[in-house]
Amino acid sequence: MSLIEITVIVESKDLIILKLKGDIDASSSIRLDKELEAAVLGAYNRILIDCTHLDYISSAGLGVFMSYIHELEEKKITLILFGIAEKVFEIFSILGLSEIMNIVKDKQEALNLKYIGNN
Amino acid sequence: MSFSKSKILLKNIFLFISILTFTFINFQSYFHFLGNQTTIYAYFLLSITIFYYFKFEISNLKKTAFSELIWRTFITSVVCFLAFTFCVSLLKSLPESKHKIFILGFIKTLLIVSICIFSSNGFFAFKKLLLYQKSKFIHFSWLIFEYSLIIGFIVSELTIFNYEKIYFFTMAFSAFMLFYLIFHQKWVAYLNFKSKIEALFFTFLISLVSILIAFYSWKLSIEPYVFGILYKPFIVITLLFVFSYSLVAFLVLVFNLPTSSVFEQKFEEIVSMHRLSDSLQKGKSEEQVYEVLLNSSISAVLADAGWIEIYPNEKEEKIVTRQQLYFGQVEEIKQITSNSLKLNLKSKEVFWIKSLKNEIKSSYSVIAIRYESFLSVPLIRADLVWGRIILVRETRDGFDKELIDIVINFCNQACISIDNFKLIQEAVTLERFKEEMQIAKDVQKRLIKEDLGIFKGYSLSNYSVSADLVGGDFYDICKINETQSIVLIGDVSGKGTSAAFNMAVTMGALHAMVVPGVSTALIAERANMALSASLEKASFVTLSVFIIDIITKNISFTRAGHCPGLLFRKCTNQVEVLNSKGMGLGIIRNNKFNQHIDTQNFNYEPGDILLLYTDGVIEIQNEKGEWFETNKLIEFLNTYATLDVIKMKERLKKELEYFSGNKEPKDDLSFLILKFN
């Protein structure tokens, strides 16, 4: 049984959105990793993660995001998290991930980031 | 033991009495020292002792030794018959002499003895055969038969009661029972072909002997000098029983002969099945089970050759055992079946080909193999085909539905065997792992000490528990010099063994840097560098480093992704959250890391409390799924700051237990409490 529900929405040729629902713990992080890997291999310029319904993320889940930081930078892919709950954001921020990841308030802001985020 | 011994003793007593009686009768016939009535009683005693002698003699034999039983009965019958005919011929041509009466008496007694031996031996031998695999009803009928016979015997022999009607009735009744009983010939089915032929011969001769004895006895009984003792209904009934039972047995054997090979075949199957389940119970090795399976299958379905192959993984296949086939032949048959017949041997189907030659005549002009019928049954475990048994026969259409079912049965049984075997192996391996884990736990206990020692300037208490046997949380306090000590707390992402390994690496790296003059930022930076090389891609470590100077009462700290510590200020009764910029170790694996951390300083006063913890503490959940959260820790500090550190630790443990209810902690959790003097 997986605690996480991931919905993949391909918005356009260069934009994919992963909607996360539930908890990401050690076991469900494997699914997140799979979906994220597929998205990265899919050559989208931007990967948006909808965290509106994400209730919890464990260190294993953080590890998944972390493990892609280097690859994303190399491939010039922008990964943006939006709609993150305060409690979950806290977890990102304690670890320092919020400093190096793009975390914005909502989807609109995430879409706007296109012009400024891509370096 | 004592029971069978007493039986043997009884048997010998009967033998002794009968010999004694025999001698007595002979003297009596000559000397007449006692009346005629005595002779009759003596005959009665003689026949009854012979009867009982054989009852015990035969009951001592093994229950299923049918061939032996029939053989013995046959030999006894022949001996009796020879004695009988000898006596009869003597009777007819006895020369006149003064000892004639004595000799006549002797011959007569011998006649009776031989008839008694023949009939009682046959009677009890056939009783044994008749009652093999008896039902309750048959047993009951037999008892009625036997008792009515005995009653009739006593009535007729002793002439105590002159109730002829009772006597006639019991005899008629036992004769009637006899015709019901003689058709119970279950033992015949358990003989093999050879024994059946033997038994056929013997039963025929026994029935012949009995009819001859009966015939001559009847003829003799009308001779004036032999009084009618031979023509006793009791003897008639027993002789009739021996005759009719052996005759019916003969007929049953005749009609059973053609089907005896089928019975033997079925027996072979049962024996093979037993052998398979035996190898299961005795915990034989996997290879032995394969061998037993193949051999049993080959003999059960009369195959000429075969082999077993297993599929350790998707691509590999391995032939584990073969019979009557060279490796090359196996390969050849495999090639034919997979290439020209397109059989997918890894599917769950049972393949069954009547004639290989017919199927492939077009593509193979010359067929080196001589086998025609082909049968292949998959070995399935946990819904997965992990092997196959292949059997071939030289005759065409050699496997029918029945035989295939047998092989399928065998395979199922073997799969259970091998399943069991694997389970045991797995259990053994698991046990070894458990031991290893225990060792790992012991090692970890040495790294994460329960007793951290005593330090000047503050008192401390600590607590750590792992969700698994080993965990990724760590803490330690080391002295740098007389006035300074260093406090470390951290957490390796994930839990269990891999976390524990990374934790040990981290501890090693950190300890190496505890030298005078070191700064907290430098420790974090160096640790990041050391871990970047060894941590796997998705792992990271969080760390907080504090350097406490008890002279200046100053603390400097660096937070590298770890939960911020809490400082309780005694003077204000307020809790400060020691937050700062801080990146976890192993996230940025290059020299940009130091841009993401900083060092902060603060002064403390006596009575101030520093509470350090790992995320397991604040992420502990209650039944509603709510977290413990930092707020509760702050509340806790405000409430219990006056307690000493040991009591605070116990209090906090209780709080956490109370909060989580009966839920097991999902993550490792640890905390450290320092109270400054």
C-alpha cells in the first residue's frame, strides 16, 4: 500500500506537473523517485510539483528531491514546488533545501517563474 | 512381549497334550484298560488340542505374509494328504496278524489326526486371509460362524445333549454363513503377479486335496471296521470351508491375473508418493528431491527417459538431473521442441505430444532421437514456473490423461518439498542475519553511549531509541581542553542498517576533527566533504555542533540542516529557538557548501537549559496523526525547567510515550538535555 498518490499532468511539450497527495515516507518515496526520473528523462524544461495535498515528507522523500539537484542543474531543467503547506515547508527549510530549491506560493507564481528562474 | 511368549507356551502345551492323547489312544485300543466312552473323550481332546495348536501357530504369523501363509498351508495339506492316502491304502491291504487290532487302531488315529491337521490348518490360515482388512460386519459374521461351529462340535462330539435339532440347526446355520464368508478375498489384490501365479497353483491343489480327503473319508465311513467318527458334521463343515474358500480364491486369482499389473502400477505410485513425502520430512537436499521426483515419475508412467530443468532467473536454465539420456540428447530434444514445435517451456501449460516424429517430420529429415511420446509438466511455486520435468517414451502416444495426472501430482508434492526446504534455508539465513544485526546493535551501542561521562560546568542527560534494531541518530560530547567541550547531535537520512553505516562514518569523521582551536563551521564543512565522497546519492546527514566554553560561558554553534536546538533562559523564563541558516551535509557536494551555513554565538547563565533533539522527537505521532511538534517541547521546557536533568529526561520520555499512545515510533528518536551550572 502506497501512502502517496501521484498524478502526472503533461501541460505542454516542456511543462509537466506532478500532483502529490498524501505522505511521502521511506516506502512511498520510491514512487516519487520513479515519477521524477521519468519526468527528467522526458526532457521537459520545467517540472512543477503540486504540493497542495502533500501532508508529510520524510527524510527519504527529501533525499529524492536532493538527489536530482545536480542532474537538474546540468540539464538546465527548472524544478518548482508550489502550494506547499507551512508544516511541510518547515521540513524543507530546516534542512536548507528551501534555499536551493524553487519553492513558490501557487501555480501561477510557478508558471511566472519561467522567465526568471531559468539561468 | 510377554503376551506372545505366553502364546508360544500355550501352543506347546497343546502340542504336548495332543501327542500324549495320541499315545494314550493307541494303547487304549490295544489294552482296553478303560471303557469305550473314554476313547471318545480322548478323540475329542485330541482333535481340540490339534485345533488350538494351529490356532496359535497361525496367529503368530505376520499379518501380510500371504505367500508364506499359503505356502505353509499347501505343504501341510500335502503332508496330511500323503499320510491320509498311506493310511487308506494300508487299511485295504492289511495282512492278518495278531497285532492287527493295534495297527488298525493306530492307522485310524493317524487318519483322524491327519484330517484334523489338514482342516484346522486350512481353517485358520484362510480365516487369516478372510479377515484381512475386515469390516466390522465381516468380523461379526465370522465370530457367529466360528461359535456356531464350536457349539455344533461340542453337541455332536460329546453327545451330552441329545438335542439333534439344535445340532442340525447350528450346522446348517454355519454352512449358510460359510457361503457368505468365502467371498471375502481382499488379500488377492495385494499380491504381485508372481505371488498370484504361486497362489493360484497352491489354492487349486488345496481344494483338490480337501475334496479327495472328503471323498475318501466318506467312503471309509461306510466301511464297518472304521466307525463313523470321520463322518462328523464339524469336520465336514471345516473341510467344506477349506475347499470352498480355496476354490473361490482360485477363481478370484484367475480373474485377477490380467489386472494385476495395474494393481502393481498403482502400488508403485503410492510407494513413489511416499518416497517423495519421505524426502520432504527427512529434509533431504534439493538435488535429492529432484532425483526422487524424476525417478518416481519415470517409473510411475513407464517412461524411458527424462530430465528436470530449473530456471534460476529469466534467462538461465539449468538441467539438474537426467535419466537414461546424454546431455547431447537432452539438448537435441530441447531444440526440437523449442524450435520446430514452438513450445514455451516457461509457460504454465502441460505439454503432451503423441509422436515427436510425426510433428517434426518436415523440418528434420533425420531424427537421431528414438523417442516418440513427449510429456512436460511445469514445476510451479508461488504462481511462478521455476522448473520443468520432461519425460519421453519410445512408444507413440505413450502418455494418457491418467499418467499425466500422476506426474502432475508428483510435481505438486515435490514443489511442496522444495518449498519447505527453501523455507528452512531462508529461516537459517534469517537467523544468521539476526545475529549479525545484534552485533551491529552492540557496535552502535558503543558509538551512541548511554553514559556520556561527567563534564565540568553543566549536568546532562540523554536518550536514544531506534525504530529498527539499529538507527541513524547520533550524539556525542567530547572534551577539547580543560574549558571547552564539543556537543554533536545529528541524524542520517533513512533508518535501519544503511543509516547506521552512514552514522558510523559520520561519527568517525567528526571525531577526527575534535582538536583544540577548531570551529563549529569548520567541523560542518569538513564533515560535508568527507561525507560527499561516501554517501549515496539520495542520502544526507543533518548535524548541529556546539562548542561550549565554561569560563567565558559562551556557546558557538553551527546548524547543518538539523532541527534547531532550544535554549531555556532562566532569567526570563523564555525559550529561544536557536535557528540559523543551515544546509544539511551531503546535499551540496562541493565548496559552495560553506555559503549555506553560518556560525552563531550566545552567552548562557547558570540554570539555563539546552535541549537538543532529532526530528524523530517532533515527528512522533498520536492516534489522530498529529505531530508532537516543537511547541510541545517549548511548553515542556517551561513547565519542567526546575527539575534536574535526569528527572527531565524521564519526564520527557513519559510525555512522548503518553503522546504516541501505543504506536511504535516510525523513526529513530534521540534527545540531549544540558543544564548549566
